[in-house]
Amino acid sequence: MTKIDLMDEGTNAYEQLTGTVYPLKLGYYGVKCRSQQNIIDNVPIEAAIEKEKNFFESHPVYSQFSEKMGIPFLTKSLNAILINHIKKSVPLLSENIKATLADKERELAKICVTAMSGDPLAEVDSGPLVLALINRFINAYADKLEGRFVKESATEVQGGSRINFIFHELFRKVINSIDPFEHLTERDI
């Protein structure tokens, strides 16, 4: 069985690649795929790309535009298309982010009005508002750690009260129930 690198005699894809048969906005890209035998033989990608380059440079039809053929040119072109798309999309994304941020800030202000016992915080700028929220959180956290009575802990001991209960009630009982000399003999003592 012989290996064929060229298309059938008298056949080429020149008209398709130049867009005369069916034009595409971004055009066509000619590449020469690795053969199944190349894959079986573990031909490295670099060698396959070099072989593809040699094919296009030496082909009677494709050699005239071989610099615009192959996987490296396709990669470079797709990368440029992606970058242009990103550049076009960034302003729209930025506007969407700003609009979403403004919506969330309005939502936060509404939440803060109700969370701060109905105080009218809508006219307060965000600096003192955030500090007030942080201060409330710190106070609530400190109350939990110190074991102060909190409505949520009325049914069970939580936070600092729980730690206090464990050490002073449970831990003390367990420690007092242990005989330190249980496994020691008179000789060990």
C-alpha cells in the first residue's frame, strides 16, 4: 500500500479556498491533517506541521499562497478573531457590570433600612452604612462568643455559653470520674 500526500490528479481545492464557489465572511483555511498512519507511528506534532508546510510550499497550486495555509496560520487567525471579539465585547460587558452593580447597591440600601431597625439609611452614603453593618455584626458575634442571652439561643446553649457549659459541667465530671492511679501499681508509684 502506498502513501498518498496529494489529492487525486487534476483535483484541488483552489476555488473553495479562494471563496469563488461559496464565499465566507472569514474565508477558508487550508490544512493538511495527519494521517492515521502518522498517528499510529507517533509522528510528533512538530514534524507533522513541518510536513504540512513542505506540502503547501511544494504543491503546484497551493504554493502561490502557502503562507496563508496550514495549522500555524489557522491558529494565528483564530487567535486574532478571538481577540477582536473580546475587544468588541468588553465595553458591553462593562456596561452590564455597572448596571448590575447599581441594582445591587439599591437592593443593599433597601436591605439595610430594614436590617437596621427601620432607621432611614437610604440617604446615608455607603461608607458609614458599611461601617454600621460591620459594627452590628461584630457586636452580635461578640455576644455569641461571650454567651450573652440571644433570642436564638433560648432553646439551646450556643457560642460562648456552650463552651462554658462543656468545660465547667461535662469536662469537669469526666475528669473527676477518672482515677489517676487506676492503671498504676504500688511499684509504679
